Amino acid sequence: MKIVKSDREGNTVFLSVEEDIQAAVDLMDVVYPRVAKTAKVNGFRKGKVPRTVFERNYGQDPIMKEAVIEAIEAAYQSAIKALDLKVVDSPNNVNIEPYDLEKPIQFSCELTVQPTIKLGKYKGLKLEKADVSVSDSDVEAYIADERKRQGKFEPVAAGDTHEIGSGDMVRFSMVATCDGTAYDLWTRETSGTIIGKGPYGPEFDAELEGLTLDAEKTFSVAYSDEFNNPDVQGKTVEFQVKIAQIQSWAEPELTDEWVASISEHKSVDLYYAAMREKLQKEREDAAVSTDRATVITAIVESLTIDVPPVMVEKEIDQQFRQFSSMVQRQGLSMDQYCQFQQTTEAHIKENFRPDAEQSVKERLVIKAVADAETIVADDADLDAYIQSLNVPQFPDLATCRQHNIDEELFRGDVISRKTLDFLVSETKWK
């Protein structure tokens, strides 16, 4: 294999490679079974035609063409390894010269590669450390959140004058009109919202506040160009609503009896002390991630990183797959979720873009720091990491290796964590 050209412009490498034609000749026996799968020769089944018979009927050219492709792939892999190219997408503008038994195989392509990171200052940064202190009001808010979690929706009885307010779950019949035409998606006999969190927007929910059971109201809402339902972006929708049901959120009172029913503590005072201790531990644990995020964000923001769009798109796809799996675990298809949230898959993906761009930049910087500081993960690091995952089927590195699990995935995670911890330790925290 000979690298004829490897010019780089930004994140694009223009690669030209030559390979000895003999490399393809040597591969003819290897590729022939693939070629023979589609060969039709009387008296032989597909895939069972002897090579000599095949060549009498078709010649060597079909085999040689396949062998040339195989030789090019091998030469390509050798070239990117020799040049240490971090290729992030399939080759573009691939050109393969017709093969000639008297000449080397010649091919060229354009490759999108990871950007080169020129690190600035990443040690001795002056940053603000995460606050782990716990105040009385923090504990009270923590307990209030627990009371909310222990609460439940209770229906408002007929004749009750309860007025709809924030957090209420409301059921209603609705006619929606947009541009003088009924908007079928929102025109329903039974629909609903949780005031302050509903799919129709805060202006819609505000119109329902103060209404009582069986009340009727006609109103309109002007939606912004950024509203999550593209059908009504920049449009005004008229609504006719009749309230069919109201459920308000009821929380348990903070008493010794309630505390004893949900915990091992016998009084409010003991529960309060335990919650303070728990909250303190949670904040200290969370501070580890917060400090890591603070330092890597500061470093990324100090740099100019030209990320290839394909890297961002792949990260968006990965985040969307994870999000889809989460939705499916909740018993919904993505179509059902999009209908409920009045959105589209494309809109969800676009919302992932800022985080995806940041995630790609952070990984690139972490890798650059790890390389600069020669941060590695040995077997002991991997073993400790795998044990921390607490997966019974794979308790340690040896077991993972027995099952041929790709330990490089673990290695990358360990190196990333070690690098972030290194950066945290080198920061001058205020």
C-alpha cells in the first residue's frame, strides 16, 4: 500500500492510495464464494459452481472486480491507520480507477475526520465549586416535595365551587377552530390538561383558571412561531370549552402518624433530622458531577472547535434512540407520544441539537486532555469500574472477557472519568 496524497483542509482529508495489483490477485480465492452465490450455470446449484467452470462461462473479470474492492478496503484501512485518522463518516467522492493487471490499483476519496483540538489553559482554572450546604428551608422544601409525591388527585364533587387553579387536572369537551376551519386534532369530546403543564400552552391553561365544574367558555389563543405544534405556529386558535371534571392535588399533612407510615421514623423531628442528613449526602454526591461539568464546560467555552456536522447528527440520533427507549418503557409509542405532546420526531431531534453539540465538544476535549496527560485505564481500573456497575451476570473484568464483551467501551468511560477527576483536582476552586 502506498499513500499518494493525504492533504487536509479543516476536517476534510483528501486521500489517494495505490495498492499492488497482486494484492487483488491473491484475494481471488477469498472472494470467489461471494461471487459464486449468484452464478447460474446449467447442472450446478447457485453457490456450488467450481471456479474453473465459472471462469469458462464468465471469465475472471467478475472475480477480479470483487477482489479489487476487497484489496481497496484493506488498503483504505491500512492508510487511515498509518495516518492515524479519526474518521467519523463513510468516505465521500470515492473514485476507483479501472483495474489494469499491469498497473497498481488506484483510488481516491474524501474523508471527514475529527477536528484537531488545540488545548489552551486547562490546569489552574479559577472556578466556583458546587455549594453543598443545607439550610432549614432546603430541608423543608425537600419534605414538601416528598409530601407532593405522596399526594394524589381527588375529584371535585358536583356542586363544589372549587375554582380551577395551577396543578389541577381538568377534563373538558372542546371545539378548536384555526383559520376559520375546525382543527380536528384538538376538537374532541374528551380532552384534558394539567394546569401549568398542558400541551395547549400556558395561555390556554390561564383561560381555564378560575372556572368551576360544568362551566363553559369561548376564548382565543395567539400561538408564537416557536410553539411546539407546527400546525398552529404563528396562528390564532379559537376555543369553545366545557368543563367536565376537575381533580385537585391533595397532599398529606406533616404529622407523626404520616411520618411513621412512610418511614422508620416515629416523629416529625426525627424525620426532619434524617432528611437533612440524606439531603446533605445527596448534595455531596451530586457535587462530584457538578464540579466535573463546571470545569469541562469552562474549557470548552474557552476554545473554538469546528465540529463536523455529521458528528452532531450522529449524537442527536443516539440521544433520540435513548429518548425513544425511555418513552417505550413508559408504554407509549413515539407516534402516541408526539400526538400527546403535539410535536414531531423532527422537532424533538432539533431540541437535542444544542446538547448534542456540547456533548461532542466535551468528548473531544476530554480525549485531548487524556492524550496530553497520558491518562490511561489499566485492568485494575476496568475491574473496579465493572464491579461498580453491579451487574450480577458480569461481576468483573474476567467474566466480561469470557463473554467477549467489548471492554473498550468500559475503557473509554473510565478514561473519561479519570480525566475529569484530574481536571477537577487541578482547578483552583473558589
